[in-house]
Amino acid sequence: MVVGFSSLFSAGSQGTLATLWRKLPQAKDSAMIRRDGHIPVLAEESLSLLEVHQGGRYLDATFGGGGHTRLLLEASPAARVEALDRDPSARERLKVLEQDFPGDRLGFHGMPFSRLDEVPGTFDGILFDLGVSSFQLDENARGFSFRKEAPLDMRMNPEEGLSAAEWLAQAGEGDLKRAFRDYGEERHWRRLTQMLLSMRPVDRPKTTLALAGLAEEVLPRPRGPRRIHPATKIFQGLRIAVNRELEEVAEALPKAFAKLNEGGRLVVISFHSLEDRIVKRQFKRFCGQPEHRGDSRPQQDRQVLAENITRKPVRPTAEERQTNPRSRSAILRAIRKTTP
């Protein structure tokens, strides 16, 4: 089923979104809220912007809990979906979809999305839902949350690379500065950096509560109505550094665009300004627009390879933010490829 939705976004209007979505009762009832209660972020908008059609081939670059993959499979009985996830535990969640969609409509690849160019063939639509998944946040042993005691791991693939504790033990001043100041956007990053550098590597935090307690001890508690724990930005920055999240995004987007068929759509959901800045600039590059204020290249030096179909970033409705608080910072952007 094709949902002609791009014109609504181009006009800057979302007023008829609810009406359009009510025409997709099967997708809304069974895909938006999965059996385990997981709610995929911006599900309605993602499906509409991808314009799933009969016989189309789609890529879910961030399988996670499979919510968006299910959306794509149910939108058209003849569509095929390839899904990626570097988290080995995603294979367990995949089993539910394999039971519900037997046959060859669903493929899965256990790899980071920066390697999506290894997936054979091209696609009519590609979706990214960036950041850490709800399943990783909710599994205490993974060490993504500072609310409960757990080993300080934070790896999206716990079978590869350094854990967050190992990363901290060998990190120098430049590494800590990049993680806490650049990735975590923590104003008082120097205080925690100096504290960690004063410690022997073997004595640096190895558990979530140890790092959270150190952050709470060293960093001032934010003021204002929306107070957050002092460890919030520290954990964000450390997680991004451990998983090379921004590098992954920057590497994956050009590969994804190259994998699109003419007229294919690239839809990306990000959750903080660092991710969104990369997406925004890369999309402007594809569309032949200035990438930032300092980009003064003449128009003849730009290539117009795509059309922006979300002139303004799409954000969750008040209803979605209330139903799924983790969606509150989500930002969606989409483009359509116009040349082979």
C-alpha cells in the first residue's frame, strides 16, 4: 500500500497525519506496539515517508526490537526487508518476526550499519533509527544506565572492542575531552577529566554506579525545572565514544544513498544534536545546498542528487511523547534520490 505523504511534509503540514494513519489499521495495531510492548519511534511518519509499495525492497539499518521492520513488512504483502544490527541479542528478537513472516521476505545481517554496502542489491527505501535501543537501555547488565549497578560495558556489540571500563582505563586527556566535552556536551568536563587523570588506570570506575557517583561528586547538579542527573551527559559521551557512533553515522549515510534506487527514500531518526548535525549536513550535500553557514561554494560546484521531502525536521506529536517519553528528543529527516 502506498501512502502519498511527501506533499504534506513539503507543505510543512502534519495536520492530516492522524487521518492518514487511521487508514492503516493493520499496521497501527500490530506494528506500532509490538508483542513485548516496544513502541518504535515516529512509526507513522517513517512508514508514510518511505512510501512502501508492492514488490519494493527496503533496508532497516537499525533493527533493534524489530518494530520498524514489522511496519515495513506489514505495509505491503509483497515488500522485502533486509535488517541490520550489530547487537548479537537482536537475533533473539528476530525469531518473532521470522515466525510471523515465514518465507524469504525478511533477511537479517549481524553487522554495524557502516558496513551496509556489503548487503547485496539496491533498495527503494532505507531507514535509520539512531542511538541506543530501548532493549539495550533496559537490560541492566549492558551498563548503559546509571540507575542500577552493573559492569560499565556500554558496547552495542559486547563481543567486540573495549568495554567502557576498559576504554576509561586507557583513555588520555584528549580522549576524555572528546568524550565528555564534544560528545557529552558537558560544560564542566574538565573537573571529571582531571579527577580521572589523577587516578591510576586500575582504579578508574568499573561499574555504572561507580562512575555515576564520581560524576555526582565532582560535577555541579544542573539547576532549573528540567534538572538532570550529573552523570547523564557523561554517560552519553562515553557511550558515543565507545561505540564510535558519530563515525558510524558519517560513514554509513553516503553508502546508504549509493544503495538507493532512483526515487528511493532515505529516512533518518536521530536523538541528539550531534547526530542530527551530521544527517542535516549530509542531506544538504546530497541536495546540492550549502552545508553550513561557512559553505560559500558556487552552485556549479554542487551536485543536486536528491530532493528534500522534509523541509522542516519532523518531531513526535504530543500524544506520542506522552505515550513513549523516550521519543521526546527524536528528529526525523528524509530525502528522495533523484538521479541514478
